Amino acid sequence: MRKGERTRQEIIRKTAPIFNQRGYVGAALSELMRATGLEKGGIYRHFKSKQQLAAEAFDYAWKLAIDARFEGTQDIPNTMDRLKLFVRNFRNRRAGLVPGGCPLLNTAIDSDDGHPQLRRKARRALDYWLDRLQSIAEEGKQRGEVHSAIDSAELARLIVSTLEGGLMVSRLQRRNDALDFACRHLEEYLETSIRAKESKTRAEKS
């Protein structure tokens, strides 16, 4: 990697927490300069605008988050156990992520009215997240592990909405009760309402 690209990636890494915690408007240029150790010209030598930097900082933060949430799920053969691990990862795997909470939730709220480029980024990230969960559920239906009547797209939306809603309430209350409850509820729902009866019987016998 060339020096210029290394510098560019360092700018993204160092400014991502500021955008994730402060939002686009709240991320003052002076704070970005302090974090990177660069003057305004040094930053804008690598990025056309603050909005471009914010967009790439979001991509960086989101990749860390989504990789952590799906970590280990590919090694689990059973669909229900994969989805339940995803739920637990959402709750437990926060070390090493960009400070400030879920970048998708933060960016969606921050960009909803005034920053269409960031809003498009957030929407694409959400669609990718939903598609991955939907694919897991569809594979489970084909393998007889997920109830055949389940709408995989609706299940994906339910999981994401429940987790993000629980996270938002927990952040507002500054305690984890709501997120813990949301995760417990989802795990129970997956086991009792989503797992195919035949698969549940096999799991109980094993």
C-alpha cells in the first residue's frame, strides 16, 4: 500500500469515532484535524469534501460492526443456532468496534433529512444486513430447519428492528435491560415459533 493510501486509511480510522459519536454536523473540522494531526489542506488532499470523508468513515465503522455481528455464524451448520449466535453477537461483541454505538442507527438518524449521500449509504447497509439474514432463513427453510410458512424477509426485518429498538432504548436509559430483553425475546421466538417442528424434535433428542 502506498504512503498516500495509508494516510487516507488512517484519516478514515481516526475520524470514524468522531462522526459516529457526533454526527455529520457535530463533527467539527477542528476536531477532525486534532484527531488526525493534519491541517485542513492535509485532510482535503485525500477527500473531496467532509461529506465524502463521513461516507467512507461510515463504511469503515459499518464493516467492523457487521463482521462482528456475523462472526462465527458461518461455522455453525444449524440455522437456528446461527441466528441465535447472531443475536448474541449483537449484544456481546462490542470490543474493537468504533466508539459511539451502532453506526447504522446513528447515521440513519443523523442523515435522514439533510444528507442524502449518507442516507443512501445507511440504506444500502441496512439492505445488505437484511439480505444476509434473509438468506440464512431461506437456507434453513430449504434444509427443513425453519418452519415452511415463515416469510424470510419479514423475519429478517423483525430481528433487525427488535435489536436496533432494544439498543436505542438501552442507550437512552443508559442500562442494558432493554437490549438484554430484546435478545432473550428473539432467542425464545426463534426456538418456539421459527424452528421447524421436525428440527426441534431432532434437537431435543440429540
